[in-house]
Amino acid sequence: MKDATRKALEMLVQDYDRTIGIMESDANDNTERAYGGFVRQAKGKLQEYITKRLIEIAWIDELEQKQSRLEINSAKIPIPIKLEYLTRIPDYVRKDIESHIEDFVYKLSVDRHVFIDGKFILGIECKAYTENAMIKHIMVDFMFLKTLYPNLKCFLFQLESMLGGDYEQVTDKPLGCPATHSIMSYFDTVDLNILTMIKGVRKVDEPINKPEFYKPLEMSALERGIKMLVEELKVYAK
């Protein structure tokens, strides 16, 4: 791993510590949102920021590619109605749909869409934590996206884990969780790569924004994230 990459990751750890360090006081001082809502939003934005920086670090610092070739967004993507569906519904409904079929789309996005030279290559869902009920939702969203982008690579980057198994151990080669694997096994087109960044199971009554329950962002997890991203992005390096 290049020196520039390591320095960028060290700065990312500092950004995390700084944000977590003031999150509790900011939540208590905020008068516009309820405490719980403020903390959830803050953690979500923090994880999205960390993910965005990992993408940039992998592409720019590790692969030494031009930033201008990289685009990261979360714009909604319209998923069109399946035409074969029209054969299974009453004629009067089918005729109505066909009269303005261009309106029949479902717009969705995951948290980070990664484009290289305008090509959508990676989708990353960002979570402060994930449980298996959320895995179902994530897999469905990626399944929809894969109907339009069959070669899309799919990732889940989470701060903490409630999935069970060994996801929370932040190992290089997690074995995962029986329930998680069972859910994912029903989605033939989606191979979901999961990265956890903080050790230890997420506990509802021990939130990491409270100083007494602080948990560090693991450098080994960030390095693994860079390796995962580089493995996919290096195909597009020049």
C-alpha cells in the first residue's frame, strides 16, 4: 500500500474521531431535531463520507488515476416496468398502463454510485449498522439495479454489525452469518461484498457517540476496504 494511501487513511481516522467526539454534544444542543433522529442522520452521513473517501483514496492515491475520470453520486435510477407483467393483469389495467407506459417506473438508488468514464461500475450501500432485515432490502435494491447493469459490483460498507456471525470481528476473511448467507442465497444475480469497520457487536444501549462507549475505526478494516475497491477499480486504470 502506497504512503499516500496510508496517510489519507490516517486522516480519515482523525475525521472519524473528530466527528464522533462532538456528535453527542451536538445532538444535545440541537433544537431542530429530536436527539435520536439527529444521531441517526449524523452517523449515516459519517458513513457515507467515509465510503466516499475510501473510493477516492483507492482510485486517486493507490491507483494514481485522474480524479476527473471518477464520479460518485446517489442519483435516482428509473427501473422500468417489466413488459411480461402486462400479460398477467386484467385487460383494462393493461390498456391503461400501455397508454402511458413511460410513467411506469420505480426510481431507486443506493448510497454511493461509482462511475468511471461515465460507466456505472460499483454500487455501495452505507450503513451505520446492519441487521438481517436490512439485508433483505439491500439485496432487493441491488437486484433491481442489476436488471439494468448486469455487471454491477455490489457492496455493503457498515460501521457496526448486528448481522451475527463473525462480521463484527473485522477479519480479512469473514465467514459471515448463517441467516445472512441464507437470505443472500435467494438472489442469484447479486453477490454482496460486506465490509465492517468497527469491532464488536452493535449494542442499542451502548451507542458509539457516547464517550463511554466509543469504539475506534479500525485501520485494518479501512485497508481491507481499499483492497476490495482497488481489485474492482484497477480494471479501469490507465
